[in-house]
Amino acid sequence: MLQVSCDFLKNEHIPYKKTSKRMEKILKGMLNTMNSAKTPRMTALRELHEAETGAFSILIGTILSARTKDETTTKVVKVLFSKYKNAKELANAKIKDVEKIIKSIGFYHVKSKRIIEVAKIINSKYKGKVPDSLEKLVEMPGVGRKTANCVLVYAFDKPAIPVDIHVHRISNRLGLVNTKTPEETEQELMKNVPKKYWIDINDTFVMYGQNICKPISPMCSVCKIKRDCKYYKTKNVS
């Protein structure tokens, strides 16, 4: 059973500002809800991080994870890297061989070409090592801000806020932001949330979105932060 921890919130010596206190309350409340109401499913990127598979596998795993279930991504990445151990080996792979491995992934034809292209860049331009800067990461094919931020957080433990559909939805439901796109959400969160919390937002919000605060029929009855939620308050106006 996965028991998610609140240890990262124990910096009690730091004088919190209002936004800091609210984010601390939200993150802790999410973790407490998941631990008490439903066993949370670990995200694919968290599994790769915990397994210490390295920055390259996290980069490739993030590219493959788009529009794909986490369980599928985890299985495919494991098989892929059992055959191709590093960027050099994947760079020299044949597209049809990679397609066979990742065919259960959404858009596998496009992604096969893309990850081989990325592997070639990593191998030739960066000597097999994934760069740890947003600017260099987004220069690669198929790597947008969300993917780059995921690599910064999960591969390098650098503060960033990867915003997917879960982070975007929950941030708006809570009233942390009032935005139309994930890109806008990222910028607003970066402006309003203390940097010390950035690294924990994606993993916690994604788990919460998958297990509790779902797109349809969110489990508001068990949510421990509903009193601080704009969506809940609006829904329950008498």
C-alpha cells in the first residue's frame, strides 16, 4: 500500500505568508485525504523517480506518457529500457523495432520517431546526458514546457510546476487561479505560490486528480480541503 508522506511540509521554522499557509494546508489536506479515503496510485513519473532510473528514462517516459494511462507508460518504459539502455542505443534503434515495443501507447508511430530523434540529440549534442535547463530541453522535438518541467522536477529535483489536465483542473476548482489554459495556470501558480512548494505540486495534484478530485463526479464527500474549495462552495450554495 502506498502511504504518501507529509514530511516535505515540516519546515515549521519558516514564517509563512498567507499564500504559503494556504498551499501548505492544501497539500497536506490532499495527502491526508488520499491516505484515509483511498489508496493512491503512484504516478508513472513518481515510479521512475523512485526507481532512480535516470534523467534520460524520465525524459523519454514523459514524452510517451502524453494521452496514455500511467500503468501503460510504466510497463512500456520498463520494456523499452531493458532493450535500449541509454541514449546511444536508442539513437541507433530502428523505428519499427521501437514501434513494436511501444504500440500500446497512444500515437505510437509519431512517438517512436520522436524519442529516437531526442535520443540522437542527447547522444550527439549533450554526450548522453540530459540537460537540466528548461531552455535547452524545450529545444528538442516533442518537448514542451510541461515535459521539460517534469524532467526538472522528477529527474533533477529542481523547482518547477508541470501543469497537466489534473493540475489545471484542480487549481481552478480550488480558486488558486482563474485560467483557461495549462500555460496560463503555470504562470499564475509561479507568481502566486511560494517556490518551496513548486516541486510537490505536480505529483500531489495529479495523484489527487486521479484518485479523488476526478473530472466527473469528484469525491467531495471525503475531501479534507473542500471548505477551502471554490468549486465545492459554488456547488453547494443553497
